[in-house]
Amino acid sequence: MLNEPDVKALIEARHTDPFSVLGLHADADGRLWIRAFLSGAKSVTVLDASSGKPLLALLLRHVDGLFEMHIPRRRVRFDYRLRVVWADGSSGVYADAYNYGPQLSEDDLRALNHGTHLRPYLVLGAHAKQFDTVRGVCFAVWAPNAKRVSVVGNFNSWDGRRHPMRLRHQAGIWEIFIPHVAEGDFYKFEIVAANGDVLPLKADPYAFAAQLRPETASRVAALPDAKSLSSYRLQANSRHSPVSIYEVHLGSWKYGTHEPIADKYPTWDELAASLPAYAADLGFTHIELMPVSEHPFDGSWGYQTLGLFALSARFGTPEGFARFVDACHQRGLGVLIDWVPAHFPSDAHGLAVFDGSALYEYADPREGFHRDWNTLIYNFGRTEVRNFLAGNALFWMERYGVDGLRVDAVASMLYRDYSRDAGEWIPNANGGRENLEAISLFKSINEIVGKHAAGAITVAEESTAFPGVSAPTFAGGLGFHYKWNMGWMNDTLRYMSEDPIHRKFHHDKMSFGLVYAFSENFVLPISHDEVVHGKGSMLQKMPGDDWQKFANLRAYYGFMWGHPGKKLLFMGQEFAQPFEWNHEAELPWSVLNDSRHRGIQNLVRDLNKLYREKPALHRLDCDAAGFEWLVSDDATTSVFASLRKDEQGNQVIVISNFTPVPRENYRLGVPDGVDGWVEALNTDSEHYGGSNLGNSARILQAEAAAVNGRSRSIIVNLPPLATLFLVPVKL
């Protein structure tokens, strides 16, 4: 019989090796014993698995539910089942979790330990398995400093004594196969720290689904089927292709109408039925989703995620998200998701002090605590944490067919002194401020994506002058495909907020971006960050009366679409949302009854169409050879003019007038080789709500009159607060 110290350790959930005593074991004389801990059981009978015949009843060794008995006349291990009668009178026949051997292979353990497992999510977390006729779930979790780890859930009364796990010492992985657990079951890990403290129940870092907030359990879910790469991904994401991104916060884009899962949140299927068609109709090439991973607090917009592998339960099931991605692809839209590897919240059920130690985060708060967001910073130097993050990046691309990741808060990862005063940060090994571990992690992740998710992209939200963010790693860069141009956004919005009479004193804010425009592969972002926290909507940023506000916004969008760089616009700004974004309310769709708002929407549609149809506007977005100033120094009139071109000789002229004064008969120097130009788009068109001034279908004939350093010029009428696009025409 089991000795008293072992009995006591099992009852108190302190046993460090439950597999050595529970299940079927031989004693020193070769006799077989069966032991089972089943709290709440009234009686337990052992059945022969092959025949189903009862062999014997187990003796209740301890009233808390420990049963054991010697098996007479048997000396060879055999398969068995346990018929349990519970205290409430119910009964069932069960396979025994402690009759199964180790689950993870030595190769997997070695790769996990070294941080080289390309797809750690295939073995860690919760995975359905079947042994012979027995279905169940294999659970595995990394907790190297724990004294004991148990799986608790709705299948074992959340009792940590029922399913303590086996420790695979070489990797610090705890594992167990639990029969009869099924998809949809909820679970967590009960962890005892090295000092003996029982920690708050922990959600699974590798779970594929989670319980709807405010509950915090993980949910057993199927591993999403591997997706073939979208056929157009390689071309659509290319720096030579038009990339126009529609950024969306799903919870406030448009409310659901059919029994919402969470408050008024739409389901994935509702979104699939409306959002892709809407974005495609407006000519966008990509949809970017603010974080869809599980997060406890709605007000974080998903940026404080605690389940990087789990889709938020707010919108439904993982299968629903897969259908949404497919619906986007069918409409010719790429799908980008915001990805947050920089930090995580300190909620007790999450990654914080996961096994009683600083496991996922840096231990020293000078490295591991982010004061701006009161969050914890991943330990980018720890191999298992790097493996966790890199595996997650690949997971979204391979398992859901996502076409790219927009990586949040990159600057906060690159610098150890980010948002810290002197003396409040720890220098790197060379005494510098750069986070060398994060830098090497970015390079590694981007190389993995490039090798195993061909055509997918990573986009850095990076606000500093860190060199080579979008340069390849073999050239010393970080390996991102694109970088948000935060400097361009800040400068140009500051210019646009000025009264037109003062803009001549801030002329350089619109032109300075071209000094560095080709140092990276840039995206021009008008994101959610620009229309919250008192910043006002895009329309509210514009000066003047109502007419001027709309005209300014139209002119600015025209300038943006004519400027080198890929485009990004946050939802609601495509129809000039009149007030700043509120994540707790759906977009004010009713304003589209107003022709002025509908005009802005028409403009965005036509800008996207022109951008996609004219190679000169996108082929060399990231190359200095694709841009040439025609007028950059006319501060007095606040006029800018540029030439966009591609490697095949296609050309488009973009002219912006940022004063409310019409400029008739404005002489503009033009390149040689084109005899006539005609308007392709005029943001002052009545179709967009403008005054309809301009040049209509009139051909602007090039003349031999020198201006702006050019031997030929045209006479063009510039509408007030407007941007024109001119294309060559044969005479």
C-alpha cells in the first residue's frame, strides 16, 4: 500500500511526481497495484478494457478520494477502465490519465529547450489526441520553476489534486494526457511555486481560444487547419504594388444584428458578409485589424493581450475568423493584423510571474516594467520567450492565412531607455541604450517569416530614426518589409491644422518628408491614434468654416495619395467622421445621408482607383527614382507640385493648393516629352462636394516657356483648397 507521506502529499496536492504513484504500478514483489485520486467519488471499480468485465473494487484509502487496491493473479501490465459512482449518484466509465506515458518527443523537448522549435504551438497548449478508442486532450505547459502544475477545468471540478502533470525536466515542460476532455471544455493551470505558494489559476499561454470576458479560462479548441498561401499575396504585398490599407477596430465598425456574442459586437460571419465588400468597393487593397487576440479589457482596444494564440471570444469561434479571412481573400483583399510582442498586462491569470518567477518578463523592473502602460515587458533574451513570440508570428500566417503583421510599439522594444529617465534603465552589454536582444529577435522573426510564409509582410510601427528598419537582415537591417512614417504624419497634420493664412510660414512641414522618404519602405499612416484622446477627428483638425474643413480634408487626402509611400486610413475617416473615434460606439454611418460626407467617401474610392490604375503612383513608392519636385518652394501661395513616375516612363503630376484662394492661370514647369496633360482627378469636383473649379476635360498644352528650371510649362487653374492629378494625353 502507498506510504503515508505519499498519501498526504497527494491529498494536499504537493506530490512532485504523481505519475510514480498513481495509475498501475508493480511493487517490489512484482504485484500490480492500481491507485486513483477521484475527489467526489463514492466507489471505483476496475474493468478490463478489452472485455469490459469488472475485475475488482478499489479500496477507499482516504476520504478525500484516494482509492487503491492490489490486482490479484496479474503480473503483466494491462489496459483498464475505471467505473466511478459519484457522490451525487451519477456514474461513468473512464480511462485513467495515469495509464499513459510521456507525450512530447525528445526532439520536441530539445528544440523547445533550445528555443529553436519553429512551431511550438504544435506541442504546447491543449491538443486533441486519440489512443486506440480513447479520445482526450494532451496538455503541455512551460513552467520550469514550478513545484507542481495541475490541469483544472470543468471536467474535474477545478480540483488541482485530480490531474497533476508530469515534469519533463530537460525542458521544464509539464504534460499530461487527460482522457474524455473535449473541444469546448474550459481549463486553466494550477501552479505551485518553488516556495510552496499556490498561484492564482493561470490561463494557457498557447491556448487557441478563451472564455468570453469577464471570465478568463482557456478553452480547448482545434488547431486551425494549415492554410495555403493566398495566390496573390506575393504580388499584392510587394513594394512595387499599390498598397492601400483600411484599418479597422472590429468592435466599433458596425454593430451586430443577430444575437451578439458580446454586447453589440458583430460575429465573424456578420463581418465577413459586410466588411470585405465595403473595403473592396472603396478600392482598398488590404484590411488591417486592430488586435484580435484575447485581451481582458475592452478599453485597451486589444493592445494589452494575454492570449497571443487565442482569438478573442467577443466575435465568435476561430473557425469564424478563418471564414472571415477567406471572405477577404475572395474580394481580393489582403488581411493584416496588429501584433503586440512588446508587452503584456499584469493580470493575475496571465503571464505575469507565471510559475512563481519572472518567466516571460524581465525580472528587473528597470527592464521588465513599462510605465507608460503599466504592463510587463517580454524577456527578449530568453530562448523560450523568443520561441513563443516567433512561433506566434508564424502561427497567424500559416494557420489562418493572414497576409501580414503590423508590429505594435517597435520603438519601445528597440531602446532600453524608452520612456525612462537617467538611472532608471539598464544599459546593454556594450553600455548602450539599444535592446540588443529585441533587435536580434526582430531579425530572427522576419527571416522566419520570409522563409516559411513567402509573400507575407511585417510592418513596423516605429517612430524613431533607428536605421534600416525595413532593410533586409543581410544588409544589416531589421528585416521588416515596411515602416510607418510617423514623422510625415505628424508634420503634415500640424501643417493642415494651421489657418491657411499662416501656412506659408510652415511650408517645410509638407516638403520635409521628401528628405528621408526613401530611406525606408514607408507606409503613410492616418491611424486610430490620430483620432482619439482629445485629438479630434480628421475633419475637426481642419481649420475654417464647414466648407473649408471638408475642402481641406479633401486636399489633404489628395496630397497623401499623391505622395510616395503606401497608404493607411483608419475607419470612419473615409467619410469624414465628424467627431473623434469612440471604441464604445459604432461608426456614425448616418452621416452618409449628408452629401458632404458622401463626397469624401466618393473621393477616397476614386483616389484608390487612380492609385491602383496608374503605375506611376505606386510602382516606385519606395524609390527616389519615382519622385521629382516640380514646385516645392512656393510658400507664398502654399502650392506644391510633384511628378510621380515609374520605370516604364509613365507619369502623373500632383498639384496641391492649400489656400482658399483659386489660382487661375498658374504656370507650372513640366517635363519634356509630353505635349499635353489632362485632369484625372480634382478633389474640388462637385462629385466630392467641392466648388467644381479646375480644368475640366480641357487639355493643358505644354508650351516652350521656361519656369521652375524647366524649358516647358503649362497653364493650369488651381481650385481653392484642392489637389489635382494630371496625366499625359496625346495631342
